[in-house]
Amino acid sequence: MDLESELRTAMAEHTAGTSAPPSLAAVVRRRHRRRVVRIRVTVGAAVAAAVAAFVVTPAYNSMTHVDPAGMRETPAGSPTAASPDRPVPPPAPGLPASPPSAERPGAGASGKPEADRPPAPAHRDEPGGAPGPVRRPDWVTYLPPGLNVDRPCAERGGGGDRTTTCRWSGGSGWVEIRVVRGTGLSGPEDLGGDGAPSMPRHTSVHGVRAVVSDRPDSGRQVAWMARPGVGVVVAAGGSARDQLMRVAEGVRV
């Protein structure tokens, strides 16, 4: 007997007492139907997604425009900046037209040369002051309004002892600032001033000890040591005298 015959005989003996239940065919058919339904649902969903993408893409492209340079413009109806090749619409009535790009300051080589441009304006008064400029060094952050340069900042002395003096005057009075540099300065009393200040009173400027005194010319001055070897004297007269301490607090040396 060959191997195939032996296998057939063994299988027949093993299944001789076995019989299939009557519901086996029904169970197989139900499982087959459920599998077919799942396959149909999956295919239908994929087809619906493809159709939706096919319909939405042309509609979106019709709302936007892609220029030849590849830059996408915003959808129609939203505000956009005018392109260089597109004419600029005229301004609204009553508004001045903007100059061409070639005439705007700093518009490349076609603009005015640097030598022809006006210099930057000097420091001006705070809002509410006189319209004219008040020239002052960067280390003076406040001056009363209405003052103009009376005496440009000048330095005298040499070596280790130097004094820088600036003076402004105008309708609101006058202000004079002196910065004294010297190795022999030990306190604000060593700074002195024009004439002989009387009745010194102690105060503070920038949190350090200062001395306030009246001057013979009806002015008032305050002196303090900004740091070792550097002293400052601020004097004011006229209506600017009332803002003496504010001017002193604005000196940064």
C-alpha cells in the first residue's frame, strides 16, 4: 500500500463518527456576506473622498490666483498691496498722492546723494515748548522750553584740570551747565561758581549729596560730585530758575 492510500485510510477512520451540524452552511454564508459588506463600504468611502477632492480643488483654484513668479495672491475681495506691474489706484479726494519710488528718500541710486540731504535735526524741546530747536549735548536730557544756544559748549584748561561750560538763554530765562574735572575735588563745596554764592543748602541729585545756593546775579545753582574727580554745577535764572532741579536731574556725565 502506498503513502496516499495510507493517508486516505487514516482520515476515513478518524472522521468515521463525525458529522457536520445542519447550521454550518448558514454560518459560512453569514460570514461571507459580512466580509462582502465591509469591502463594499471601504471601497465606497475611498471613491467618495476622491470625488470630493476632485470637486473642491477646481473651486479653490478659481478663488485664488497664482502669478507667473509663483507668488500666490490672496482670495478675491480681500485687501492686497498693489504689485509693481499693476497701476496704483488714485488716492481718495483730499489726500496727497505719494511720490514715485524714484523720488522717495532713500529709494536706491536714483534718490538724492547723501551730500545733498539735510542734516538730522538737533534735539528739540519737549511737547509744549517753543517750535525752534534747542541744541544740547547728548548728556543733557532736559532744558526748559524756549531756550536757544547762547554760548556753545567750550572746554578750557588742560592736563588733569578741565572745565566744560554750556549756556542757553531765551524768553524763559537762562541755563548754564559746567562740568569740572580735577584731581583736587573732594566735594560740591569745591566747585564754587560765578560770584560768591550765599546761604548754601543741602539737597541731593541722582541720590548723591548736593549743595544749592543763590547767586549774586539773581540766579540759583546746584553743585554735586557726579563721580570722583568729576563735579557738575547747574545754574539757572529767570523763570528757568524754578526748573533748576529738573535740569540737574537730566544731566548725565
